[in-house]
Amino acid sequence: MKVQEFTKGLVKKNPVLVLALGLCPTLAITTRVENALGMAFSFAFVLIFSNLLISAIKGFIPKDVRIPTFIVIIASFVTIIDLFIHGYSPSLYEQLGIFLPLITVNCIILGRAEAFASKRPLGETLLDTAGMSAGFALIIVLISGIREFFGTGGIVIFGHQFLPFILSSPATGMILPPGAFLVMGILLAMLKKMGVV
Amino acid sequence: MIPGFKPLVSTSPHIKDKVSVRGIMLAVVIALIPATASGVYLFGLHALLVVVASITSAVISEFLGYKAMGKKFTMDGSAVITGLLLALCLPPTVPIWMPVVGSSFAILIGKCAFGGLGQNIFNPALVGRAFLTLSWPALMTTWVSPFDGVSTATPLGEWHAGHGYTPVENLFFGNVAGCIGETSALAILIGGIFLIAMKYVDWRTPLSYIGTVGILMWLLGEPPLFHIFAGGLFLGAFFMATDYVTSPVTKTGRVVFGVGAGLLVVMIRMYGGFPEGVCYSILIMNGFTPLIDRFTRPKVYGVMKKREGGK
């Protein structure tokens, strides 16, 4: 068991920046930091628990039907988190909309299940999925922070004024879909230029 | 061997013209003077301030951008044109920080990020304008009438709202609301004809572009002259669709580019949500430019086309 299994997900094999997976939620729900936090939490829950279960029962899954089995397991955890958020935070549920159930087909989760969890022991799977979740959370919170700040002028997280409204004429386009592509592209280009990824 | 004679061996091209990038850019700036002057005359000194801010910011951005890329910065004047063109397609009422932001975006993202002069896929000035329209839609659609500065709608905006057609003579001389440099078709025409006469610009692009819009509008039962002179079609056709970097190099390709852009303008104006579509039509056709160039490649001299199925 190595620490690298955890840290590789943060930068070196960051699911969004390097593997370019899971771009739908990255682009779609990063309009506000609180949405990104909600998505990061739901995503981490589904990724860690579904992959742990897959890793635990990997000996019983026939090779031919492994993908449907993964999907069934992932979908079960998505249903749990979907009902949970619907029950405890209806406003967040409203904001995440279709992208909450769509975690089921998130390619990071299926990718980790196929490439990692179905071959490795429980401990390594835990580290790997935790690292991937942290890396995903890092990026979507960063992107949503930039978009919310430039798009609305300040940052409000669950009712708390995290950053005061200092921009007098915010660029509303930043919280529209093109803003997501712009921020993502500029961020990737800058990190590439600096040699981070 | 003659003593002291050093034969100069180099690859082609061997024939060199006096025309330089700098010379072409200077000619374009001269050609844009009538449009700029008419904009300042119609909309007052604030318009001049927008132009100056935009050009200054473009040149400084290019300097910083080239520095960041580790390339040598040459004052070739292309940044001046980007800044000037961007300012000319902004509403005269914009706050001064908007041309500054727009030019920096146009140069840094629209040009330097692609590798500098000659590498960009999309016309930088239009990239800047599209970014500003996306980010601050309200500020980018605040129009005033010339001279008195009373807020009003553009001729195309009036038409889109079903309020009839502005007289063509007003559109021709520019006595209408609109962007700083787009209102006077006459001023743009003077600059455009100068560029065509000096052979800096191919007449095919503007003619096919404007012609397509005119003919299609006529076929659709709209007054063709109104649609030709209203909005930014002239500015776009003469100065933006003819950009060396982002438009096709072949003669056929230029016609295809013009017809395609004209078709898009008609589609956006007639069936789209916006009253005007020149900016997006040129940007979309910019994306097709490599493909157009590929399919309109001229025949190589002396090479016969292979017969289909022949031996």
C-alpha cells in the first residue's frame, strides 16, 4: 500500500486535468461554488463506496458481464445519494438537477472501477478513489470559484458571503456554458505552460 | 572562382516584393480612417476614447503576450488593427474598461494562445467582440442615436422588432444608431475600395459576401439594399472577412467563404434570435477556412489528374 495511490489523483493523474474524464459535470455544474461542493461530495460518496464494493466482490463478478455489474452497483449508490440530497437539501437538489443521477454514467467512476478497483485490493482502492475524489473536487471547486466570482461579482457559499461583491459589472457570460469552456481551457493551458500537468 | 565573390544560395522564394507585413497593416489602418472619423464625428469624443483605449490595450497585450511566450515582439502593426477593428464594432456608449478587456482577450486568447501572428484560427477582433457580447450582453446592446446621444435601437433592431425599415440613404451616410465604425457604409466603402485598388484585399470576398446577403434577402422578399447597408455587413465584409490569416488563400476558396458567411448572416437575421449576425458568421466561416483551402487547392502545373478506374 503506497501513499502515491492517493497523491497521484491530485495533480499527476488528475481525473479532469490529465485524464480529461468527467467533463460533463465539470462544465455543467460549476456555475456556483456551492453546487461544486455538493457535486464533489456526491461524487466522492459514489466513487469511494461503489469502487470499494466492486473491489470486495471482484472475485464473484463474471468477466463477460462486469460492466453491467459495475453500473448496477454505481447506480445503487447514486440512488442513495440522490434520495439523501433530495431529502436534506432540496435547493441543492434543484441546482444539480439531472447531473446528480448522471453520476451513474460518469466516466471517472466507471474508469476507476474498470482500471483499478476490479484488479486491486480494498486498501489501495480506498486510497485511489479518495485521491481521485479529492482531485475532482479540487478542480471543480477552483473552476466554479473563478466562474462565480467573475460571473456574479462575489462568492456566496450556503448563505455565507465568502467573498464580497467587488465587481460592479460582473461578466454574466462566465456562468453561462461558454464561460465553463473558457475557464477550463485557459486553466488547462496555463497549467500546461507552467509544467504542472 | 572570382575573388571576393560569395554566391548566395538560398531556397525559394527568390523574387521579393517591397510589400511587408508592416506596409499592409499601415494601408489597412489608413483605409480604416474614414470609418473611424465618421464614428467620432457621429458619436462624439467618447468614441475616440474607446478607439484609443482599445488600440493601446491591444499593443500592450501583444507585448506582454509575446514576452510570456518567449517570442520576440515586433511592432508589425497587427495589434493596432485588431484594437482598431474591435473598437469600431463596439457600441459608442461602452465604458472605457470594456475595450481594454476586449482587446486584451482578443490578443492574449484569440492570438497569442494560438502562437501569434499568422497562427490564429479566428479573427482576434471578432473573438474579442464575441467575448464582450457573451460577458456583458446588456452593455453591448445599448445604442444611442448620433449627435444627440438619445438611446434608441439600431436599424436592424427596429426591423427585428417589426418597426419597419430605416431609409437607405440614412444607412448609407451613417446617420443611424449602431457600432462606432459600422454605421456609415460610405466611409467603409472608401476605405474598402482603397484596399482593393491597392491590391491588398481580394475583391472576391466582399463581393460574394455582400452579394449573397443581397440576393438571398431579395429572394426572401426583404428589401436587399436595407440589409446590405444596415448593421456591420460592410465593415465585416471589407475588413474582417478579408483578414489574411483567417480567410482562405485560394480564389475559389474566398468566394466559398463569402457565400457561406452571407448565408449565415441571412439565416441569423431572418430565423435567429439576434437581429445581427455578421460577427458570428465570420467566426464560424473562420473555423471552416482550413477545410475550404483543402478542397479548393489549385491544380499543380504539369500534373495530370489520374483517370478514375484507369490504369
